[in-house]
Amino acid sequence: MEDKSLIQLIPIFWKRKGLILAATIGAAILTSVVMLLQPNYYRSSAIFYPASSMLLEPGMDNNQTMEYYGDDKDVDRLLSMAKSSDLINGMIEEYKLGGHYDIDGSTTKGKIKLLKKFKKLYRIQKTEFDAIDLSIEDQDPAMAQTLTQAALSKLNEKANDVIRKSQTKMKAELMASFTANNQKLQSISDSLQIVRKKHGIYDTETQGEALTNLEIKSPTSKAVRDKISNYNAGVSIVTNLESIQEELNTDLAKSSTQIQKLESSLKASPTTIHVIESASLPIEKSRPRRSLYVIGISLLTLLMTMTLVLMKENISSVLSTDQK
């Protein structure tokens, strides 16, 4: 096969211009017809950021710097929830998407087909600005918007449910600890009352000083020495019990505050997401891009036809040379 420059190829293509044009135009027309038969799809999108977990912590320290938007872990957590099977299956069942997509979901094969169909139309991804883009395609623009809003709402509910379960468990643990510490406090208080009565100790801060002054005034008094001796025998026990009592009271106060905050948080309806762009009604189709398909197939056909023309020309040239 002889090497040919581009200029030398022009006459060959010109000679077969009818075939090349016919194939290219035919491919363009056929692709146009096929693409016109394809339905239009519309994509509705919602863009949001996860709320910081700090906003959902009822026991947050007031001295902490407030963060309103979540970090990468919060983003990954929401992405995982959005892709969960219970959320996707909940969408399919609630909106009867089997009938909407004309797929029989009563069989195993049908369920798999329906799931694949929805996952193909459902998209959840992280944007370049670390936000989350949730979108759903549908042939009906209104349905695309409805499904996107519903998916966003379900995602928020699912995230809230996880938080509520965690807070409910935390509250139960705090209640158990509060009850145990309260019982312990009652036992300490009873013991402290008995020791105080036994050793005649009612105020460790002033009573010791008062007894010392009394001893100075009456150094030979047996009654005074007995009081001091009895006081010294019980003061360390009283001091220790008072310390434990104070610590338990502090813990109970903290637990009570935590429990109240948890109860308030459980009664409220906190949002786990900050919506930046709500799901709007799409007015422009997302696919198919018919012009791109037509141009692409036409160019591919043009190149293939020109290649076939060259191959045929080379084969004819080789046969002519052999016959000579």
C-alpha cells in the first residue's frame, strides 16, 4: 500500500463524494429520528449543607465557638444516609414508582429492575464547595420536583431519627446515673446526720475554733476536754462525708440540667441540614442532548465511510498491480 498525502486523498474522496455524503446524511437523519423518539427528562436539584453536630448537642459548653455548618464527617454521614436502602425503598413505595415507571415490582426481577431504574435517575453527590447536591430526574418536571423535595425531607427525618435515638439513649443513661447518685446522696446524708449527732459536730468551720477558745479559758475542765476529744474523733469523718455530699450534689445538678436540655431537644424539631437551593420546578430538559448525538454519530459515520473508501481504493490498487 502506497503512502498518500492528504492532498493526494482529495481526488479519491471527491470521486466517492456521493457515497460519503449519503452515508453521513443518512446517519444524521436516522440518529435524529431515533433521538426524537426518546423522551425528555427533567432534573430537579436541591443543594444543602449539613448542620454542625454542635447545634444538636444539648449539653454544649457556652464557651465553645459556635460552628453552624458541619465538617467532612457530617457530609459523609448524610451521603451514607441518602444512599441507604431504606430511604430509597421508602421513596419507591410511598410514591408507587413501579406504576409510574411502568415496571411490575411484585416479582424479584421486577424489584431489581425498579431499584436500578430509580438509582439511575437519583443522584446524591458532594459539590466542589463541600455542599451536597441531591437531584432526581423524571419525564414529568413536577414529579421530578416532588420526588426531590420528598427525598430531602426523608433525609432530614432519617438524620433526626438517628439523633433522637442517640439523645434518648443518653437521657436514659443520665436518668439511671441520676437515680443512683440520688440514692447514694440519701445514704450519705443519713450517715452524716448520725455521725454529727454522735460526735456533736454541727459546723466544722466554726465549731473547732470555738472549742479551742473554750479550752484556753477552761484548760482544766473535764467536760471541755471530753467535747474536744469527741469532736476530734468525728471531724475527719464528717469532713469526708461533707465532701462526698457536695460532689454528689454537683453531679446531680449537672445531670438534672443535662436531662432538661435533652427533654427540650427531644420535644423540638431541629433540622440537620441547611438548604442553600431548594428543589425548583425544572423548565429545561437535562437529557437527551439530541444535537450532540446527531453531530457525534454523523462525524463518526463520515470518518468510517472515508476509511472504507480508502481501504477499497488500496485493495483495487493492489489487485491492478498484481494483474500487470
